[in-house]
Amino acid sequence: MRPRQLPLSFASSRPQRRRGAAPARGHVPHRARPAHCSRHPVHVTFRRARHLPSLRTQSLFSSLRRAFSRTARSWFRVVQFSVQADHVHLIVEALDKGSLSRGMTGLLVRLARAFNRALGRRGGVWSGRFHSRALRTPREVRNGLVYVLMNHRKHAAPGDSHAMNGLDAFSSAVWFEGWAGPPSPGPPLSWHDPPVALSETWLARIGWKRHGLIRFDESPKGSRTVR
């Protein structure tokens, strides 16, 4: 009999995920993004790759803040942000779906270059895709603003006085003009070369205020409220 070659089966090198199991932490599925309406601000989150230094160091944040200040375009702008140790929250506005995608791609590249330049390194900085959620009502926008500007309270470790007292220095809170009362003492920051742009949507400029200005003692839902 003539010898017959049998087929070989190769096991996939990718780890297999159990059917129905939750995706890995920080993973954003590669699904088509929904259409975007220019009237709606967007809450965006993206995560730093593992094993890299914290984003909340003064020298590194200064580089990131300068990168934010060069982001605004007529079709895309960052209106609020907060930088945490391993992720970043934004409130952005964009003309349409393509503008949102193009604006975020440019911003992520700009921030990664600033990160690598500050640390004298090369390589990737961000883990996976960014996550986005449109804010369609005044209530949703107000909740989004509280979540972003007060996000440090959600992640603050016990005894972290920098995160628990006063406005978060690693955010745009000091440029925010919607506080119900005077924030923590400190020198006012001017709009000269600001890291954020003035909002151009009705929802983020005026509409959210229907539910009241943001109190200085508010925290994201599920986080400790500071008195």
C-alpha cells in the first residue's frame, strides 16, 4: 500500500476564552462604532498598557497636559479630562462619527509621543481601543461631568491627601466653570494655552445646568462622598 499523509492539527497559540465568559479587563470588543450626533458630548475612556509607570506623576502629567492643549480642532475637541494611574477619562465633542474616530486617533498618538518623550522610551502606551458613550440628555451630561472631574475620589487610596482634598490637579477641574461654590484655595489658572477647549454643544455648555451646578463635595456614583 502507498503511504498516506495524515493531516496535522495545530493548536491555536491564542488563549481560549470560555463561552459566555466576560472579556478581559480593559478589553473593548472590535465592533463597529455607532453613528455619532454632533449635539451629543461623548464620555471616552482609554487604558494605559500594563507594567508602565503611573500617569499621575507631575513631570509625566505636564507632558500629557501640553499634548491636550494642542488637540482642539473645529471638528473635535476635549472639553474635560481626568488622568488616573492607569487610565484616562474624557468628555469630548465631535462633528460626526468619522471626526470622533479621527480626533481620538490623533489624540492617542499625541499623548503616546508625549509619554514616551518624557520617559525616554519607545513603544506602545495604550491598551486596546478606546471606549465611548454618547451623553444624550442634560442629566447624563451632568453625571458624566461628575464622573470625570471627581474620578480621583473613586480610586483614591486611604491617606491619599492629594486625591481627597481639593480639586484633582491631574484633571481639568481647575478650568471648569460650573462649580456651585468656590473650589479649594489656590492660584486661578487662566485660559492662556489651556489643555481643554470651551464646549460648543448646548448640552455641555448650558443644558446640564438644569439639574444644578456641581457641588464641590460630590463623588461618582458608588464612591465615597467627601464632606
